[in-house]
Amino acid sequence: MNNCTISDNFASSYGGGVLAMNGANLTMVDCSILRNMASNEGGGLASYTARVFVERCFINENIALHGGGLIADSSSDLRSTATSFLYNIAVRGAGVYTGGSSTTIHFFSVYHCT
């Protein structure tokens, strides 16, 4: 996905804006994930057993119980560069929530992320 906007969506459980799972490979560049909501996990983006690469994106103003902006769980591989996680709301992990004993998380160029 390049130069896209995903906004103002609702999911009754996972991935209000985007849900990547079951071996999916998702790349998002120059995208905005804004004002989405999930009643459980991943208001903006939820990743379960998937590979997700997010570069130069805005993941802002999303809401969920866990992982307001983004959740990566269940053997997910998350890579993020030059991305903004702002004004997200959650009980756990307002910006980013990672979990699961086999979750692999890579934040490259963390000084470029907000």
C-alpha cells in the first residue's frame, strides 16, 4: 500500500483500520491510519502471525483496548521507520502494543519515529 489513507472505521474485535494475519506480508509507505477504532485490539492496525513494514506513515488518533495505534502479536514481525504514533488511546500500549512469547519486533531508525 502506498500513499493511502485509512480513516474513520470500526471493527467489533480486531484491526479497526487494517488487519494483517495468517502469514500476510503487508508493506505500507507514506500512508495515514487515522481515527479508527477496535473494541478489542489494534485500533489502527492489528498484526497476528504476519510480517508488517510501516515506513513514513501517520498512525494517529486510533482507539482500542490494547494497541490503540498498532498491536503486533502471535509471531508477528513488525518493522517501522520514520513513522508517527500520536494521540492514540488504549488501556495498554496507546501507541504500540507488542505481545506473545514468539513475537519478533524490529524498530529500525527509532530516532526517526515519534
